[in-house]
Amino acid sequence: MFMSWQVWKNVTLPRKILFATCSLLLAGTFLVGARALDFTVPYLPLAIAGGFVFYLRTSPKRTETLFWLLLSVLFGLAVNLPQKGDWILLGYAVLALPGLAGILLLA
């Protein structure tokens, strides 16, 4: 399986601009969608956390793993985490952050 940046060298400049624009739009859509997620129901964060398993299945390299960690932290800043004091819901929401980043990198 190839990630898009692995074939980046063989692409012409107009296509690079198109790919970069589409990638930025996709990342923006993910951030807006992540901001709107409701993590007070435990099933949704656990389903999103499952995306991390799919991302790990691609055997990411070190640079991809570092980028995934950075995206997980950025999603942590963007997402509305549960504030009720329920540590179980907060734990589920934190588990969803790597899943969101993994799904974005797979997309």
C-alpha cells in the first residue's frame, strides 16, 4: 500500500497543487467535524478509536508515526472533551484522538 507522499516525486506541478489543496480541504473538514463530535456517548469514541487499528495495519514509518502523533495532539486541542468529571468518558474521548489522526492519514 502506498501513501500519497510516497509517489509525490513523479507528479507534475499542477497536480501537486491540486493534491495539496485537496489535502488541506480534507484536513479542514476533519477538524470541523472533530469539533462537532459529541463524546458524551461512549460508543462513538470507541468506534473512532478503531480507526487507529486500521492505521497501524499499514505499518507506518517513523516519520509517519511522528506526523500521526502531531495530528493526535492537534485533534486534542480542537475536540470538545467531556467536562462533566466523568473520567470514563474522558478516557474514551482521549482514545478517539489517535483514531481521528489515523483515519485522516489514511484518507
